[in-house]
Amino acid sequence: MDVAEVKKHGGITLKLSYIHSLRASFFSNSKVFFNISWLLFDNGLRMCVGLMMSLLLSHYLNPTQFGSLSYSIALVSLIVPVATLGLDNIVLIDLTSSPLESYKTIGTTFCLRLVAGMFSTLLCIAIVLFLRPDAKVVLIAVSILSVGIVLKATESLTLWFTYQVKAKHIVLVRNCATLIACAIQTAMIFYKAPVIAFAWAMLLETTLSAIGFMLVYQAFGNSRVSALRFDFNRAKSLLARGWPLIFYSLAVTVYMKIDQLMIGQIAGDEILGIYAVAARISEAVYCLPIAIISSLTPALIEAKEEERSLYHARFQRLFSLMVLIGISASLFISLTAVPIINYFYGAAYANAGNVLAVHIWSFVFVCLGVAQSVWVTNENLQVTFLIRALCGSLINIFLNLALIPKYGAMGATVSTLFSYVVINYLFNAIQPETRHIFKMQSKAFLLSQLVLKNVG
């Protein structure tokens, strides 16, 4: 559906026509529809549990303690891309093109990530010792949480189920691990456990997921875990194509998480605790575009090989869907941010309300960024986007240095939002090879605004 078609419709008719065009493009396949339903259930449940635990922890811990725990989580999250090697989409492409050699692709990916995870664990500890040598709580928490990075190598096994568009078993494993960890953390609050105990509970969740992934792959994968093989030539191929994505993913994570590290360094853990409450609520909805695009990636890869016009049409509808989801969610949360914080978190975190009202608008551009990540891999634009992500990280760091000392948490919020706009949207207009993405994204904004206007 183009702009002219949108203008011909009005009110509810326009909304239904728009949604039907999106459904016809992606969701006519019942397998894809049910897979997305499972992933949305998974992310929805874990989002609700995460928000509930954030609420309970914020009431149990004071802002300084909550800030220390959030700093530890942010630091470990910052290093995760080094361990995952940015290989997800590349592995999916290989599985699509060579399904009979999946045991080599999955096995090689698992081994590469296992080694990278061990290195990443040591890197996390070294960074804490350098940045905050006197913060004993942070050092212990990071040491515990970073072990989970090694266990994330088992997520390589889940890529087979992503390729097969069969998320059910993986969802059940994650949900069971999440609910068990939630129950344990709730009991810890009841028995007044120290901050470090919650880091152990988070590691337990990762451990349970890792065990579950291996059991599920053993039972429902295309081969037994023992049949997986490391192939040196395949490892070279994966790393040769994936090295820009390692640094790209790292750079993206930097401008997503560096705000929390810099607040902790510049303004202290108490201000970070207030900011972290808003950021956790805002980032909870990031799972929505990830769940949708995870199921649609195989269809987008196949469309490129079938017909270029179909490939572009599917991406246009994908960007339109992402913008519509992003604006709708951001508008609702922005309008209700202050009463949500005041009611659920209380006076100690009152300043988080205004921070959340601004921070949530990053979600619109997160949706665009997640959608265009598939384009990046398909079009071999990894180096281009690596340079862009590095620029975004530098922009965010310099803005944080300028704004956090004066404006605290709100300064970091503005820096984060601006960097998302630049990296995931405006940069597409500057670079010739991505101007087509910019046009599709701009068209998506126009279509979504017309839909919201007419429906309203």
C-alpha cells in the first residue's frame, strides 16, 4: 500500500486495509504466524516478569544498591557482542543455502562462541578492575554475571530452530528458566538476601537456559549434540564475513549501554539507579521487534533470491509495521510515564518519570534498526554499518560527557535518543548505498502517521 492508496481510505477502513496488506505480505503462512505468536508470548512473559522483578528490586534495594547492580548488568551486556561474534544472520544465511551441512555450521558457531565467551569473561573483570577498582560489590557481581557469557554459546543451537521457524521448544525453555529464577529472587527478597545473591540468581537463569537448549536440540534438532562438528574452513568463512558485525554489534551495544556506565562513573550509582528504572521499562518493549523479525528473517532472505521487487516490497511493509508499533507504544508509555513511576516505584524514584517519557521514544528508532539489520547482512553492508555504529558510539559518548554533568539522567536520555535517530535513520540519507532504506523508512513514517491520524 502506498501513500496514494492510504489517502483513498478513511478511519477504520484505512486501518484494516493497511493491516491486511501487512498480514498478506508476511503472515499468510500459518507456520510463520504461529512462530511469531510463540515468540511474542515468550518476550511478553519475560518482559512482564522482568518489569515485576525490577519493581520488587527497586523497592527492596535503595537507589545506590540498585544502581550498582544495574552498572554490573550493563557492563556485562556491553561485552556480550564480543562473545556472540555477530554471527546470527550469517549463520541463518548458511543454513538456508546449505541445510545438509547444518551440523558443521552449528558446531563451528558453538565452538567459536565458546572460546570468545571465555575471553569475554576475563575482559569484563579486567574492565571493572580498571574503571572501578574500589567497588567491591560491582567487581563480585560482574565476575558472577560474566560466567553467563560463556554459557551463551549454547544459543548457537537455537539458530537451527530459528531457521526452521520453530520457536515453541526454545520459548518453553526460556520461560521455565525465567520463572524459576523469578521465584528464587522473590524468595531472596523475602529472606532479605544481599545484592550479590541476585547476581547468582541471574546466572542460574542463564545456566538453566543453556542446559535446556542442549536438551531440546538433542531431542528435536536435526542431529544429536554429539554429531556437531567444528570445521576450520567454515570457521574462517564465518569470521571473514562476520568480523565487521562483531564490532558493529559491539558499537551498537556501546551506544545502548554506555549511558548507564557513564552515569555510574560521572554522577554516581544513586542517579544511575533512578535512570535504570526508566531504562528497564523502556527497553522491556525492545523484545517486540526482535521477536517479529526473528521469524521473518528466513522469508526476507528467500525473497531476495526469488525476486528483487518482492524483496523491496516486503522490506517496505516491514518498516511500516515497525514504525507503527514503535510510535503507538512510545506514545502510550510517554503519556503515562509519570503516573506509572509515581504509583509503582514511589517517591524515591519520582525523577524517573520524566526520564521514561523521553527515553521511550528511542523505541521507534530501535524498531527501524532491528529491521534494517537483516538488510545489512543480505546486502553485505557490514563494513558500512560498522563505521556508522562507531560514529554513533562516539556521538553518544561526547554528548554524555557534555550533558550528564549538568543534566544527570535526563542528559543521558537525550544523548541516547539523538544517537538512535542519527544511526538508524539520518545516516541512511547520507550514504549512497543506504538511501533506498532512508526512502522506505520515510515512507513508513508517512504511512503510519496517516493511519494514526485517520484512526484517531
